[in-house]
Amino acid sequence: MKGFDVWYIAAAALALAGILTGAGCFLYYRRLIERMSEMLRMYQDGMQGQETLADTRESRLEGRLRRILRQSSALREQAQKDQESLAGLLSDLSHQLKTPLANLVMDAELLREEALSDEERHKFLDHMEEQTRKMQWLLSALVKSSRLEHGILHFQAEMQEIRPTLAQSVSAVYSQAQEKEISIETETDADRKLYHNRKWTAEAVTNILENAVKYSPRGSRIRIGIEPLSIYTKINIRDQGPGVPEEEYNRIFQRFYRGRQMEEEDGTGLGLYLAQVILAQEKGYVTVSGNPEGGSCFSVFLLNRPASSGETRAACSGQPPA
């Protein structure tokens, strides 16, 4: 065989090998692009594909694309949840504001009557002021709870005495209790350092005390007791009101929930909801049970010291630690 023929055959073989290699690469990358296109299609349809296990450069690229799509999907789901939460909040808000706004409009129309006496005018003005304060508190509580839940508002907790915090809460409801001749008693003089924020915890306990004063009968008693536990300290607030049915123990902490026995009473259903949102920021929580003396017992659980999430896992079950 001549040398020319050998070179000719070698060149032809190389050319054929190049064509086959090029065709193989073309088919491989076309398949890779088709797989990625399929991944994008599945993402658009809300589906998830299988992971590629081969450790190649292309598979790593595919894995990176999957992670990006998964993160994007998570963000989209969170945006959908936030949108639904906002829609529900606006619906609840409009429902809650409907009555006080209607009362304000009615009072304003009645005040235009020239035949009203000074006493009647003062009565309508006092009612307008009451409705305005109710709306102001409602909006303030909603803004606080929403900002706390979505991480927009933060506060720091630290180890500090609990008795001054409880004293601050009692002082906030003292005048309301005096009007109904209700006594508020603290069962122990001992103080303890607990992990909490004084301002915010006092607001949470104040909401619980206001609830107790509102629904307790005239001349009754509210008792505050401190019970040390291994991880938490339990602060019991016992009243002599109508009590809470056992089937409503969890529901009364929901936003705008009003118990069946309280539907005739004035209220917004936000006080207990805001209290549990505040306490959750401190890794604490609140529960309700029956008072052996009649009425309800609201138990606030605060940490004895700053702890990891593992030590506070019992709070997730809603049951007091042993």
C-alpha cells in the first residue's frame, strides 16, 4: 500500500471520528437542553423532577438549576401565603371596623339635632370618644401583632425580675378593677429573674388581666401566682368569671375569636391573640384551663434562662413542662 493511500485512509478515519464525536456531543447537549427545558416546564406547572446523581460538570449545572428553581418556588409559595394572609387581615379589619364606624356616623348625625340637651350631647360625645379609642386600639394591636409575626418588629429579652413586670401590668388595670370592686392579689412575695422583655411582657400580661377584669363579676377576686418549673416559670392568673369551655381552649388565642359566652360583651378578640404573639417572641407561651374555684386560669410560661430551641421544644406541644 502506498504512503499516500495510508494518509488518505487515516485522514478519512479522523474525519469520521470527528463527525461521530461532534454528532455525539450534539445529541448529548441537545438532550441536556431538553432535560433543562423539561425542568423549567415542570417548574411552571408546579411539579418537581428527580435529582441527578452522576457527579459530572453537566449534572452539577443541572443540580444548580434545580436549586435555583426550588428557591424560586419557595419564594413564590411564601408570596402567595403572604398575599392570602393580607387578604384575610383586611377582611377581618373591615369587619371589625364596621360597627364602630357605623356608631360614629350615627352619633354625628344625632349631634346635628338642635333639640338635644347638653346632657344628651355629652352622652353622644362620650360614646364617640369610646368608639374612637376602640378603633385606635384595634389598629394598634393589629399593626403590632402583624409586625411581630412577620419579623418586621423585634425586641430583646433578658434576665430580669418578674415582680416589677407584674406590678406594671396590675397598675395598668387597677382603675378598671376598682370600678367593679375587683381585688387583684399576688400570692407570693418572692421574686425571680426570668428571661423576658419587661415592656412587652407587661403588655401581654395586661391584656390577660384586662380580659379577666372585663368578664369577672363585681366584687370578685383575681389571683396571680408564680410556680417555678424546671425550664419555665409558670405565672397563673386565676379569675372568677364565667370560664372558658374546654373545646375553646385553643381557639380563644386566635385573631378576632370571641367565645360563645362572650359574644354579648364588648370586645375585639385581639387581646389574647396579641399576648400569645408577644410571648412567642421570648420563647414563652400561654395556655388556659379551668379554675377550681370557678372561672379561668391563664398560665404564662417564661423561660428561667436563655435556652436553645431543643430545650424549649416542649412549648410546641402546648403542654407545660414537668
